[in-house]
Amino acid sequence: MAGWSGIGRTGSRRSHHEMALITGASSGIGAAFARALPASTGLLLTGRNAAALAELAAGLEVGGRTVETIAADLTDSDSRQQVIDRAGALEIDLLINNAGAGSIGAVVDQPRETQAATVDLNVAAMADLTRALLPGLLERAEDSGQRAGLILVSSSTALAPLPYFAAYAASKAFTLFYGEALAAELRGRPIDVEVLCPGPTRTAFGGRAGFAPGNLPGAANADQVAREALASLGRRVVVATGRLNGPMVETMMRPRLAFTMGLGRVMRPLAGRRQRQAAASEDET
Ligand SMILES: NC(=O)c1ccc[n+]([C@@H]2O[C@H](COP(=O)([O-])OP(=O)(O)OC[C@H]3O[C@@H](n4cnc5c(N)ncnc54)[C@H](OP(=O)(O)O)[C@@H]3O)[C@@H](O)[C@H]2O)c1
């Protein structure tokens, strides 16, 4: 248990971050993250709904705090690059990859664009933002002697294939696998990686997806979910929220995460050799 819960931790826990990028901040869990962070953390808030972002920002701009918004569709590569550029310029030290969407229905009956939108947002944008911003997060943490933070919002649906929500659950499994692997790769580096797996939570998600997880018995409040995720950063890699399924999900994750850590030790020298070969062939050219 100690080994599992310690994955991704390398030092003392940092109590706050200077500047956070939150995707999907215009509603639900993302807006709750913005409200839950302390006023000492500046905010870069993004989503497509400019009016909702502005309203949230207006309530959070206190005492000279930096709160910026960018309205951007993260499935659009130019808009995504704008967010990445601004996050780099603001020197974020906390990235919360929260934007996500899904649509209930049989794969064969869904419009192609609906499935593509889920994969583009939940998989491609999430992984691209992470890859683009990770070097800066690490560099700044190494320079400052502080710890950076990376939160990837997955879902309790990531645990098993889910008929009639196939692309969504598979996209969240991607997030979970990617985040756990990153936590193993980044062990020993000054960054805390967390994969948040919310259970049913009362947000706009259900209405958009075509069913209402927020109406399920025991559905959580978005503010509680965000607070628990932030309080767990640097303590646990996989954080599952929800009265009913939270403890169950984390129990199921433990053996697999220990296995992932072992695989990380096997793969690390192979990746190192590959990197040295690439550097040598670059020197030759
Ligand atoms: N609610 C649940 O029961 C539940 C359970 C497990 C996991 N989750 C996950 O939690 C995360 C937050 O969802 P939520 O429940 O808070 O739902 P939500 O209220 O619908 O919020 C989703 C956020 O994602 C943004 N978004 C959607 N499409 C986007 C796009 N193409 N480009 C940029 N931003 C986009 C939305 O902003 P705009 O509309 O302004 O673009 C919104 O801010 C998601 O990753 C979701 O999969 C939710």
C-alpha cells in the first residue's frame, strides 16, 4: 500500500502553486477547481463559453490575483496552440486537464463527428496539452526547487468497457493509463501526477451526454470533487471520488499501479538507450 500510494512522490508536499491552467473551467468540475484553488494561485481558465469564463473570472479576481481567460475549442489545433502559448508565457506550475465530453448511444448509430469530437477532446487534446506543457512544468520546478502539479481528469467509467458509452469510457481509460504511466516515468522528478476518476457528479455533463449521472443516487457535488482532488495531489496517483464507487475504484487500482511501477523499471533503460541512439545519430548529421 505504501509503495502504491507513494508513486509519483519524490519529496515534501507543496501547499500551493503560483499559476494554474484549468481546461473546461467554464462549468462543472473545472469551475469548481478554479473556486477551490487558493487566492495565492493565479488562474488561466479555458473553455469555449467566453461569457461563463468571464463571469467565473470576475468572482475570483481579488487582491491583484492574475485571472485570465481564453475562449478556445481544444479540438481545434490553432486554438489549442494559443492556450499552450499563453500557459507557457504565464509560466504555469499546475496543469489541470479537465475538459471532457461524451455522448451516449450505440457506436453504429452515432454520427461520425460525435465520436470524433469525444476522441479529439478527451484523448488528443489532453495528451497534446500535457506533452506540450510538461517540459516547462519540470524546468520551472527544477529551477525554483518547488513541485509542479499535473491533474488528468479521467472517470470511474475508465475501469471497464462500457457499451453505449464506448468511445467515452475508452477515452477515459486512455487518460487513466497515460496518467499512471506518466506518474511512473516522472518518479524522482519534481512533479506530482494525479489521475482523478470522479464517480457520478452533478454538473452539466449528463445533460450534454444524453443521460444524467448527476441524478444517480450518491452523486457528488463538483466542489467536493475538486477539493478532494487538490487535497490528494502529491499523496495519491489515482484518486476516485464518490461515496459508493470511490473506495472500490481505488482498491481495484492498487495492484495494477504497483505492476505499472515495476514495468517502469523494466522500460526505463530501454527508453534511455533509444534516446542515446537518437542523440548520437543527430550528432552524426
Ligand atoms: N459529471 C460526471 O458525472 C463526471 C464523471 C466522471 C468524469 N467526469 C469528467 O469530468 C470532467 C469535467 O466534466 P463536468 O462533469 O464538469 O462536465 P461539464 O459541466 O459539461 O464541463 C465540461 C467542460 O469541458 C469543456 N469543453 C467541452 N468541450 C470542449 C471543447 N471542445 N473545447 C474546450 N472545452 C470543452 C466545457 O466548456 P465549454 O462548454 O465552455 O466548451 C466545460 O467547461 C470531464 O472530463 C468529464 O469527462 C465527469
